[in-house]
Amino acid sequence: METTLKNKFLSFDTAKVQTLTLEQLERTQLEKDVYGNPLRGIYHFALINEIIKLCNEAQYNVEVYDLFAAQNKERQTPGVVIIPEIEARYGERAVEAHLLRRVFANIRLTDFDDEENTTNLAVAFHQKGIQVGFGNMVKICHNQCLLSPTQYIATYGEKGGGRRSQEEQISIPQVLDAVKSWLFDARHIIITEREKIARMKEIDVDADTMFRLIGLLTAIRVKCDTHITEIKEARTYPLNQAQISRFTEDMMVRYHNNQRITAWDLYNGATDLYKATSMDIPALLPQNRAMVSFLDEQFNL
């Protein structure tokens, strides 16, 4: 059977992250447990639809702003699997033949838009579990702002947070209840975050401070990744080593061009790196939160 562009993906071997529509996601293969239930407690498309439903019930204007599926290197449970029998029925690389375990969505609320910012619910669905965050988003570059780190929930324990027991696991209803609470308080959250953005734009960072902070970010990364127990820390670092190199270059260019940078430049430069298209999806929201905490400590935001 011949497949049209709408009905097929590019090869995930050559394009490891691909955009798709919610309608396409709904047509992909469903991963179930031994009892025939959704393996993560809910299917990826159903989670997105439930969040959209909550936005509609709260009478917000909502749209799926971005939707990505990604491959990864896990051998046992790769992010993308093609089912040969289904592919034979629907055609080469048909949407219906794909099982997608690694999905990231930006769900946009337009009600509080200004010239620079919109409002976003970021949803990560992957092999470890589910993560959702809420806050401002920079329109032009789709940079997610998690300026209030408490507006985040995950169904699983993360690095430095310890493993949750079975009784402590966060359920899907709890995730949706958290989203509902954010939506109820959305206006206050957005105003508070934009006031914080304004403060960050007023904080000048000189060259010495910039390089000191880059050194601290490097030290945090080293302490997280080292095998030397005396200095090792179990926490989420704001930037990995490759990101630190790109971040440093970006900050040096900004400083060279403007002879100044601000605390907002530091954060916005980091969020340029926190994209589903350029990093490991499970780390995206936790690293964003870690960067906010780091800047809060440095500048008493």
C-alpha cells in the first residue's frame, strides 16, 4: 500500500526527533501491560487530550503548539519501534506501524499573551514515566520558563530525590489534579513569573561574574558525574558538559556584542538548550528547574 507524507514518518535512523500532529499520534501503536491496560497508566495522546480538556473546562484558548517524537539509545525499550506486520499492511514507515515511547508536547494557552510571552504546559511522556510543567513561554523561540519550580510534577522519583515506594508513586489522576490547580491559579502564576522576568532583566552581570557562574555550573556537572564518592553529589545539574560549552560561547558572544548581559540572558540562554529537538527528553524539564534554582541562589530572585 502506498503511503502519503501525511501517513508516514521519515526514518528515525536519520531524523531522530520528528514533529507530528496529535491526530498522527493517535494512529500509532499502543503499548499495553500484561492486562491490556496502558503501560504508563494512560496513552500519550490520551494524556494530551485530557490536559486540553482541562484547559477547555477552565475556558482557556488552547492549542498544541509543538509535538515531537524521539528515538533514543535504549536497547531494551527504544523510543521508537516499527512493527513489521503493521508496516506490511500500511506501507513503508507508515504512522500506524510505529510504537512511540518518547513524546514531548507544548500545549499553549493564549489568554495571557503579551508581545514576548505566551503560557505553556510542557508534557514529557517517556520510558521513565510522565512529567508535566507549567509557566510562561517565550513566543519567538518557544523557550519554556519554569520560574516557579513547584509548578512541575512527575510520576517517578528523579536524581537526588530518592526512589519512591509503590505507595508514594504519583498517579495519573494526581498529575491531572496538579494541572487543574495550576489552571485555577494561572493568572496569578503568570503575573508572578513575569514580574520575576522583569527583575532578572534589571540584574546586570559583569564579565567576572559571568565566568564565575560558568565555573560553578561546570563544578556542579563534575560533582554529579564523577565516580569519586568523596565529592559526588546526587542532584540534577542545570547543564551537561556539551551544553556548558554552547552556553559559554553564547554568553561570550552576547557580552561582546552588548558589553553587558543580565540574569535573564543567562536563563534564556540556558532555555535555548532545553529543547526536545536537541537534548534527552527526560532531562529537559528537570534541568530547567535546576537552572532556575541555581539562579535563585546566585541572585536572590
